[in-house]
Amino acid sequence: MADEEKESSGVWYGILDAALKIPGARVDRVNFLEKEFAKYSGDELAKILDQGPGKAGIPTNDLEKIADGVIRSHTTIVTGTSFLAGLPGGLAMAGTIPADLVQYYYHVIVIAQKLAYIYGWPDLQVDSEGEDDKDAFLSVLTIFIGIMSGAKEANSVLKPMSEILCEETTRKLPVIALAKIGLPQIAKQVAKVLGANLAKQGLAKGIGKIVPLIGGAISGAVTIATYLPMANTLKDELQNQVIK
């Protein structure tokens, strides 16, 4: 049983790691916020970048409009554009992880990061000491995608995570505080669920059956049925726990 659980989590982290190797998978928080909140300037923009839009006093309705716009934009991209040409060599993992599966989750992790930054989350890639923290980054992404996929374990930790961030004033991820509420352990549980679900669907076949690639582009109909609801689910949950 332990070996099966380890294998399941390994499946998930393998896909996540491969997707993060695609150029653009890691969203630059400052550049993204500067673009999406371009109508603000001076001290107001500086506060948005430093503390997050919610703590800067941007109304929730405005945040939702920006979030909806970002979701629409990415849905258009994912339904009509091929990113397979941008996959680094060897990303197919010697056939163990299908390229279409990696591509799909690339789009999922990008929208997850952008929604998090709209709703006030700090830089997910850097800890409070200013150091890159890959493990924390993967844990938070796994929680977000677990929420998008309906994993109950993921939903259980979002509120305490948000409460910690509401108390923090740093632009960096408070890794130690998040570890105290069990983020790494819960992320591992969610990873097992995600990996097991993918294995049940037949990882060897990837999502080729349900997400056919035409010229490398993901089917628009399938994307509307999967990607869009997943993005909206995370948006709703983050909006309910907006960092203020």
C-alpha cells in the first residue's frame, strides 16, 4: 500500500515537474500584476505589488473582473494554440509522461498562479528568506490543482493558509508558518489522489483519448468542459478567501 501511494504521488510530481520546464510556466508575480493593474500608478500600484491587491484596497468586484478576463484569455489560448513546439527536448520523459498531458497541466498551473496573485498571494516561488523554495512552490501548486480537481484534502487547508497570509505583510511565501499547519503533508496526500486518478484513467494513454490534439492544439470542446470549470472553481475559492 505504501509503495502504491508513493508511486501515485510520484506520478503527479513527475507531471508537475515536466510542465514547469515549459517556458513561461513560472509566472513572474510583479510583471503579471503590473500588467493586469496597469490603470493604477504611483503609491497605489506600489502597494499592490508590495502587499497584494486585496491589502491595497482593490474592491473584490474589480478583482473578479480581472480574474474573469485572465480566465477568458487563457481559455482562448489553450483551445486554439499549440504549445508543443515549445517543449524542451526530452520532456516526453522517454514516453512515460505523454506530451499532451504535460501541455494540459502547463495551462492549469499558469492560470492557478495568476489567480493566486490576483487574490493577494505572495510570490509562490520564493520563501520569506528570499530564497527559491521548490518544495513549497510544488506544495502550493498541488493544493491549488487539488481544489480545481475536487480533492477534499486540498480544500481543507486553503482557509488556514489564507488566514496566515492575511496576517503576513511580506511579498514572500511564509514557508515556516505554512509548514506548521501541515501544508507539506497535506500536499503529499493531494498528490497521491491526483496521481492515483491519473493512473486510473490510464497514464500510458495520457489524456489523448479525451483531449485529442489537432496540430498540437487541445480540443476546444474538451477544454470548455474541463479547463474552464477548473479555473472558475479555483477563482471562486480564492475569492472567498481573498487576502486582505
